[in-house]
Amino acid sequence: MSKPDPSNAASYADAIAMSEAFAQGLSDPVIELEAALAKAAATDHVFISLSSERAHREAEASAARWKAEQPLSRLDGVPVAWKDLFDVAGSVTTAGAEVHRRDAAATSDAITVGALARAGLVSVGKTNLSEFAYSGLGLNPHFGTPANPHSADEPRIPGGSSSGAGVAVAAGIVPIAMGTDTAGSIRIPAALNGVVGFRPSGARYSREGVFPLSDTLDTAGPLTRSVRDLLAVDDLLKGRIPSPLSKAESLVGQRFWVDETSLFDPRTEAAVRDNLMRSVARLKEAGAQVDLRPCHTFQSALVLIEQHGWLGSAEAFALHEALLDSPDAAKLDPRVRRRLEAARSFPASRLIHLYDARKRLQAQFSEELEGAFLITPTVAHVAPPLAPLEADDDLFIKTNLATLRLTMPGSLLDLPGISLPSGVGESGLPTGLLLSAPVNDDPRLLRAALAVEAALRAP
């Protein structure tokens, strides 16, 4: 099998373009499903399982609807992949763990899976991930690690934990993949693979039927090739009748705040910083008002995490404590097991302090921004080589923390965030720009991201 090659990606710019081809009779869902399954079979470690029988039923039904000019939605017939935390009826939900490889298959779909199925999307299969979604790098010793499709020199990490989801979209296997994000697990693979990733506020989409990691911090969201695809998926998951597709709003007068401290931190690679500054220049040319100065709330959240720990680690330990105390603990990825065990002595007082600080900082963030959107690098570096991380535990730990560092504050404060491609660095490796808003300000963020994307893509 070969590594995914972005030059062989589907000819459609995004899912909307694919559905427009269905409407015009230029293609149909069965043809696109066959192409997706062929690409999935020709790549290593991107999918844990494929739902070929179900997918063919769904694609054939969708093709008949398009022929009758009665699609269920604007995304009817579009192939979608699911991170293997989502229950898909008839498939085992492994959570990327050997201990769950032989579990019974799910008997019903997760709420989100069912919602997109009723809209006519075709479920291709379940994508790979870090075990229990507990790493920002995407390595998995049980099911293999999907290689970043933009790496021409040597295998590089896909980013995690939604590793397979990011690669599946970047490599042109599917235009939409659903992931989860607890500390950066949608935004990181989006940035490192050069696609779009949306971490919604925690309450926006149902997590029923989704294998958890941290009840407080978990979210579910899409990785796509465009912001308009995010808007289409959001309409379906929110049960709204979609409005006609429109052009992006003007950026004139819209306010953005670039966190200067993160941007010029010595840990931020030059390519990441330079590409973000070029993106900011594009926004200014389009009429946006952009301030470059420290965001004190964002920096306070970084300090809080560094000094008091990650509240998600305590919740993850509580979830997996029985497994850790059982003989099956020996079957876990040793690195994931160590991270889980590290929170065994996490004091209750510290956890309560983090919950309280979270509420305070959420309110402070909204007050500080005063309606502006925050811009930060999604990840401070491009995708590093895979082999050294597989061989060196200390390097793995250091790189994992560095990779998660700039997305963890958004998760702690439950900020909706959208990672957009900002350019490429050395060897053509993608970099990402993270656009964030206060909790539950998702609709305004999505509209702003559509305008930002248009400015960044303008000739």
C-alpha cells in the first residue's frame, strides 16, 4: 500500500462542489463512494474499519433521489468518515484501543451519525486515532499511524487525536470527516494536514453515542476542505433548514485580535509566524481591523495549565481507572497508560480550582475581546518526523506538549475555534491559523471564518 498523495485528491474543491456535480448529472453518489473506498483501501492506517455494505445501500438510495431531483439535503450522497469514537450501527467502536478491538458492534448510530444519515450522507467507515483520543500527535501502535500526506521527504505525524480524519480529508478520500476535540484533536490535524477544522462549543452538538475522554472538555466537530462545508454540516446537525449558499460577508470593519505573545514566542517556528502575518496582511487589505497585542486571558489560561495541570487528565483517569487497575492495562499503549496514571494523585482541591478558574476566565475572555475574534497559530510548528517520536519516549512527551500547547486554552475556556490553512513552510508542510470566539458564539464565528477564508484565498 502507498502513502496518500495530495496530488491525487478528488477533483472536487469540497463537498458542496461534489453535490453540485450530482445535481448536474456529472457524477453520482455510487461513483464517488467507489472512488472513496478504492482510495481508502490503497492507504495505510487511515481507516480502522470500512462500512462498505451500509455505504453502498446509502449511496444507491441517494443516487435514486438525485435522479428523481429529490435530494434530502445539499450534502445528500456525499461520503463522510467517522473517527472511531462515534457509534455507527454494525461497526465496533474501538476508540483506537486493542482492548476494544473485539467488542460487540454498536447496535445504533450516535446522534450525530444518525442526523447526517437522515440528510443522505454516506458513511464510508471509521477513521484511526490516538488510543482513547489521548495524544496530539496521532501515533497508534495498535492500528498503525497514518502518514501526513504532505510529507515528501520522510514520514511525518498526522496530528491527533483525529489523525485518520485529518488525513482522509487531506488525501482526498472523503470531503468530510467527523472528529472530536478535547485539547486540540480536531484543530491540530486540520492545521498539520492543511484542511479546515471546527471545534464547536461543547453544547453545540450531541455527544450521545460518542466514546468519551473528558466530560467537561469533549466536543465533536467536522474536518472539511472549506468553511462553506462546515456551515452545511452545522445546519444539518442543528436541524435547521439551510439557507441558500451566499457569498462571504465583507470584512470591512470586522475586528480581529492577534495574540502577539504567542506569535512571537521563540517556540513558534518562523514559517508559522510568517504565514500568519501574511494572512493578517490579507485581512487588512480586505478592510478588517486587526490589532496585534497580547491577549491577557489567553496567556492566563496558558499559565494556569502549565502551573496547575490539565483538568481533562483527571477526568480521563476517572473514566479509565477500572481498566488501569485490571490485567487489561497491559494491553494499552504504554505512553497513553503513563499519561492516564500520572493523574492518579491529582488532588480534588486542584481540580475544583481549575473548574472555578475556567468560569472566571471564560467571562474575562468575552469582556477582553469586546466582540473581536482572536487569532493565534493553531500549532507552533509544522508536522515533525514520525520515526524519532516512535523511538524516543522523552521526545514524544516534549513534542506532544508543544503540539497541544496553543489549542489547550481554547478547550479549557470552551471557545469555538476554526483552524484555517495559512500557507506552507519548509518542504511544503502546512501551517494553520486558529480563529476563536467566546463560548457559544459559534454562528458568528462561522460567518467570520467564511469571510476570512475568502480573503486568504483571494488571488
